[in-house]
Amino acid sequence: MNKKFRVSDFLLRLAIYISALIAVLILVGIICYVFVRGIGTVNRTFLTTVTSAIKQTVGIAGNLLNTLYIIIITLLIATPIGVGAAIYLNEYAKPGKLVSIIEFTTETLSGIPSIIFGLFGMIFFGNTLKLGYSILTGAFTLTLMVLPLITRNTQEALRTVPDSYRSGALGMGATKWYMIRTILLPSSMSGIVTGIILAIGRIVGESAALLFTAGSGYLLPKFADSLTENIKILGQKALDPGGTLTIELYLQMQKGKYDTAFGIACVLIVIVLVINLLTKIAADKLKPVK
């Protein structure tokens, strides 16, 4: 059968390609602009030292450590809770008002401005739980912010798994949890990873909530000679104030130090790309072999 040439189809396809190209060009343009403005600032001293008027150094090592701390702590708390909530809603809970209320609450939670999360985190985690301005307070606050992303993405991923997988596994005598653990979760891993990547992006890019909860400290902990002592010091670091890279970027912009700010932006982009790449590699390893 010969295909007929239709002007409307051609124009629609052209518009789709143009839209996709514009999206790619915007991303490439932003990355190129940031790197052109900031790559000259990034060097070994910038990455391994902290800002010191006495030593006349400008560095972000402390902020880099704080950012990694908050990412790791937040994901360790939010990922199990978010995935577990999605499994409950999708596989165990019976459709009804309770499920509708939970899903509505989750969607509403994702739309609350971050500054409100910051105020809540400061009052509840900082004052009520006596954690004060600390990395742990910031991580707990960000956990509330990224839970909806992980939960909703995991739910959508679980829904894409065919029901035949479920009935086939249960028909062969597998328990429900065994079926979820060995079939559903590996099959929906790409959607779960998408939620985690979106969560990482929000964690790394957040500043308003962290200003109220984690503070703006940028100093590195003083390490000892003993490995045990160093582990203890790193554990105590979570209870100290710590400004992330985004907080430092904001402060540098306020001071008018644009070169330093763009240098921090370069590091942020690289961190996000590396974490996303490692997450995707880990997800590929966990996928079932076909």
C-alpha cells in the first residue's frame, strides 16, 4: 500500500521535532553557559579547601561534603518509605476512600512551597526535637519534600507491570511478598529509578528549606589519626550546621562573586550527572535478565 503524503501530518511531525530540538538546545545552552562562566574557577584548591581569609583561599570542600551528606541521609530515609508506601497502595490496599485520601494527600504534599517545608522543619525537627540547625534537620525536611516524587513514580511503575505476571507467580505457588520482591520490583525498576533521580535533583537544587533548617556552615570536620575516631567524627557531623552547594551559591551571588557562584554551579551539574549515571547503572544491574 502506498502511503499518501498529507501536509497536516508533515507539519505536525515537524512541530514535534522542532519542540524536541528546542528542549535539547535549552539544556545544552544552559550547561554550556554555566561552564563557560565557571569552569575557570574550578581547580584543585577550589574543590579541596574551604574559604579562608587568613589563607586567602576560596573553596567549597565543606559545602561539597554537606551536600553529599544530605543526599545520602535523605535517600536512605525517603526511598524505603516511598517505595513501601507505593507497594502498599498498589498491591495491598483495597481501592476506596482511604486510598483516594492518601493519594490526594501525596499529590498535595508535592505542591506545597519549599519555604513552608523549611518553616515546618525548623519548628518541628529543629525546635521540638531539639536538633537545631543541623544536616540531620535539613535531611528530615527534604525527606518530606521528596517522598511524593518517589511514591508516585513507584506507583506508576508498578501499574505498568502486566497483571499476568502477578497471576502467573501466584498461580505457581509464590507468596505475594516473594512475587513483589522478585518480579514486580525488578520489572518496575526504571520507574523507581526515575523517582529517585527526580528526588536527587530536588535535594541538590533546594535552598529555601535548607536555609531554615541546615544553616550555612562550610567548615570541614577535624579528622584524627584513628579510623574509629574519624567514623565517630563523621557521624557527629550530621548534628552540626552545614550549608550545601546551593546555599553557598546563593550567598556568593549575594556578595556579587559571580565567578565563584558559576564555579559552584559547574560542580553541581557534574554531581547531578554522576549520581544519575551511577543510579542508572545500579538499576540496570538489578533488572531481571530476559
